[in-house]
Amino acid sequence: MAVTQVVRSEWTKIRSVASTVWTLSLAVVVTIALGMLISALSKAEFDSLGERERLSFDPTFISFAGMSLGQLAMIVFGVLVVSNEYSTGMIRASLAAVPQRGTFLFSKLAVATALALVVAMATSFAAFFLGQVMLGEHKASIGDPGVLRAVIGGGLYMTLIALFSMGVAAMLRSPMLSLGILMPFFFLISNILGNVDATKKVGQFLPDQAGSKIMQVVTPVDDETPYGPWGGLGIMALWVIAALIGGYVLLKRRDAQ
Amino acid sequence: MIELEGLTKRYGEKVAVDDLTFTVRPGIVTGFLGPNGAGKSTTMRMILGLDHPTAGDVRIDGTHYDRLREPLTRIGALLEAKAMHPGRSAHNHLLCLAQSNGIPTRRVHEVLDAVGLTAVARKKAKGFSLGMGQRLGIAAALLGDPRILMFDEPVNGLDPEGIHWIRTLMKSLAAQGRTVFVSSHLMSEMALTADHLVVIGQGRLLADTSMAEFIERNSRSYVRVRSPQREELLATLHRAGVTAVESGDGALEVDGSKAERIGELAAGSRIVLHELSPQQASLEEAFMRLTAESVEYHAHSGTPRPPQAWGEGWKKG
């Protein structure tokens, strides 16, 4: 079984369903539009900020504010790519065609991740440049120290979110169950854990909290995060690897239904 | 050739497939018969490596399914009608399967044509009727031009024309020397298509026989007789060396004799008859008798259990 054949097959699958287009389009539009809106609001508020806030003012990070919502569309993309197989019964045809389950899963993930990476990178750069336009005189430049890293990091962050969702969906199989866990987790629970003092130490090791560190250029004044931008992304990558191993092991062991 | 050896599947306590051993040979249509829930689909999923057997082994031409290179070119299967993404077009559904096995795109057009779906090839599968979905599933099975074909309840949802088409298709595939394995819960359907018969009930093998042999053994013909002078009739028949058994509703059943002879015997003894009718037990009845025995055997096997405490039944789920 040639891997290239399976990759081609997965590409045909992913491009021939509508959910690919609408989830990725939504991720692009929401991330950029919300980033621009919040950038514009931040510009208007800048003059009323105290000195402390001004020191922590991070125009790059602000232009990525839309990701908090845009990542949810990325999660839906990742979940549907995998769980569609189960909810439609397609998995039986797929595994009958490619009984080597590792080849099947990782070809699927490779294709979906490559597509997510292209879209996420374009989104990240667009969100940055358009956000800076809205910020006017408070803008950052792509040449400033750490900015290019943050913008590329933004693309990697969104890609890893999608890949993490694929791993979780491979474990849970049901799209509703996967979304029902991932959406509230990333939209609410992680934020709450990360912002309440008692749970902050734990919360900052959650995949999105750790991973989003890469998009920061200006470190907040009293920041005590024990890892840097790449360290944070590394922690996120460990979560992703764990989810993928879980998904692979369960796919390998379970009956296909 | 498909070879099953002691194939067993348990879900917790429940045994879905119980120690099945049989071989599906090339060149003929082998019918896989059993009532709903007998384990036919589970067996077929294990043949395809989709479900892992609890015990035993199944091989395709001597090889485990997951060791087959490009399996669609070796064995094609129709499982459920809707093993497809409803938002994907028929063409793309077949294309992605073809690509994964290195099958040329030309074959996609060929099989769409063969099952009569060319006109709707670009339409999404969600708009398909049950019959069209079934045809698409059959197209997927034929895609790799495999030597072995397996169909799970293929006539489900097909109109009479479609049923005729699939019967002809299966016979012609077998005539080309291919192995054809088809499941059904209808004996009448099997009688029309299958050359060989594998019958299971509650996951157990009940029969593995040629169709002709099954018909010969199971198509019992007898004469049903009713008379107000039952005892006299019995005595008369007995004197003539004809054995009659009681059928339960007061009538008598006589095996292996013609109605004419019984009528003449009765007339000779001046016995009044209220009914004298030749009967033919259908294959469907023979099949039901066979599987009913398996159910009964199952229920009576094992040691009797003490009465359950209240609520024990549902605690186990």
C-alpha cells in the first residue's frame, strides 16, 4: 500500500465535502474581522490607559485577538475531518480500502494538517497586517524583534489546534461528543482556569494557554509564566502528540464502527 | 476463496459469532443465510478486518485481510448501503476509494456505468434513494475488478427490476470464476441465486451444503387428511402399510404417498373424508425449522439458573 496513493485519496475526500470550505472560511473571516475590530477598539482606548498598561501594550498580540473565536472554527474543521468518517459510516469503506490503520489515519491527518497550515499561515499574516492598519500610530512592524516569530507562531498555533482536535475526534469518534468537549473547553474552561489565581499555575499548561504564548511580543509587566514562546508551543505540541497517540492506539484496537 | 476457521466474536457476555468454520469457494454463488441478528454482518466485517475476532482466523486466498496490498483489487464488498459521506458525489466517493488502491480513474466511470448511475455521478449521495445507494455500494465493490465479491443483503431496498439485475449480476460474476458470497435473511431469495448454502443461527453454523442437497433434504411433501372416522382411517392406512402422523389440529399427515392412493384406500373401507390435500413444505419453512431448533437448543442448553432476585436482570445491562 503506497502512502502516496492514500494521501491522494484523502485529498480527494477533503476537497469533496462542503464542511472543509465553510469551516476554514469561517476561521479566516472570524479571526481577521474580530482581530481588526479589537485592534480598532484598542487604538481608541490607548489614551485612557495607565502607564503600566501602556508598557504591556502588545499591538501584535492584539491583532490576533480574533483567534480566540476563530480557533473554534478550526476545531470544528479538525473534528469533522476525522469524525465524519464515523458519523456517515464511510469508515467501513475507508478501512476496507486501507486496512493498514496507521497509514490511513496519518495520511488523513497529514493532508488535513497541511491544508490547515496553509490557511492558518495566510490568516495569521492577514490578521497581523490588517490589525496593524487599525492600530494606526500604535502599530508594530513585521521587522520589529519577535514580531515575525509571533506571526508565524500564530499560524502554527491554529494548525496545532486543528491537529489536536483531530486527535481527540479520533479517540471519541462522535462529532457531537468531540465538539461538546472541545468547544466549551477552549472557549470557557481554559480561560477561566488561566485567569483565576488559584488555578493559574495549572491553567497555563493547558494547550491553548501555553501555545498562545508564541503570539506575544511584549511580555506583560508582572508575568510569571515559566516558559518562553517556543517552550509554550512545545508544551502545546506535547498535548497534540498525546492526543494523536491516543487516537491511533484506539483506532488500531477498536472495531471499525 | 474465503476461509474461516473457528471464527468467534464476543461482545462481553454475548456471543455474536460462535466458532464458525467454513470455506467460500470460487465459481459459485454461496448464500449466507440466517435470521436477522444471527451474526452475518459481524462475520462479514471480520472477513474485511473491520472487526477484530475474539478467537479464530479468517483468510482471503490464504492471506489476512490487513496484509493484502491494494485489497479492493482482491475482494470487493457491499456492506451497508450507506457506508458513504452523504455530502460527497458518487463520482468522488468512488474516486477516493480508487485512488487509495491505485485503481485508474477510468474504472470509476466504468463501474458507474455498469450500475447505471452515470447520470447522477456528480450528485451528492444524500439525494439518493435506498436503491441508488445500494447501486453505488455495488459499484464500489466492483471498482477493483476483484476475484472475490461479498454482498451483505444486496436486494434490500431495490425495486423488482433492481433485484433481477443483482441476481443476474451475481450469477454472471460466479460464472466468470469469481468467488461470490452473499448474505440474506430470505430463503426464497437464496433459492433463486445460490448454488451453495451456509446457514447460521445465533452465530453458530447450522448447515454448509449445496443448494440442491438442501432442497432435496428439506422440501418435504405430504398429504393432509381429515376424517370424522379418524381411528378407522388410521387402522386402514396401517393395514395398507402407510404411516400417518397427527398434525395437531386433528388432521393426519401422510408422507410419501399420493393423495389418490389414500382416497382409494378410504373409499375401499367406506370412510368419509372431509379433506384430502397434497402439501409441499416450503424452503422458507425448512429454514425456519432449522433456525428455530438452534434457538431452542440455545435456550435449553446450560444448567438451569436459580430464579433471579428482583432487579438482577437490569443491573447487568
